Amino acid sequence: MTGQPTTGKKIEVTISHTPFGLGIVGLAALFGLNACAPAEETCNRAGYTGLLGASLAAITVPNDANLRVIMMGEIVTMDFDPRRANLHIDADGRVADITCG
């Protein structure tokens, strides 16, 4: 051996379904989820609770409000902004729920 890399040999490394292999994958998932944990909700959800049950057509909010309106069945982005309030509108056009994100 001269310290030179060998050629013509194929080396494969596999994480098998052994407890050790699953442990590595499980720890990676655990730490990955922990690193993405949402920050404290600061969207002032309590300030919007008076809108519950109100018709969307009757709601007036300031232009600078960090607010997203989500119609029933509407597809929305998965980005999470703890400062943004989400108004969930039901089939009747009324505010059914308020969440942060």
C-alpha cells in the first residue's frame, strides 16, 4: 500500500432497518423539527376575537394590519409568520376561526 486510493472497488453504505439505523433517522427528524419550531405567537389574536361570527363583507381593518383572509377550502402557502393573524371564513362568509401564522 502506498497511500494511493484504490480503483475499481465499489463501496456502498446503507442505513438498514436496524434499531441503530432508525435511531439515526429518528434523531435527525427530531432535531429537524425542533429547529423549525414556531416562535411565540404575537399576532394579537385576542384583539381580533370580536370578529368571530362577523360577515366578511362587514369587516373593516387598518391597511397596515398583518392579516390574511382564508376562505373555506382555499389553498394557502405554508409559510409561518407568528405576527400574522389568519381569519378563517366559513361557507356562509363569516369568520369561523382566528389563528396566528
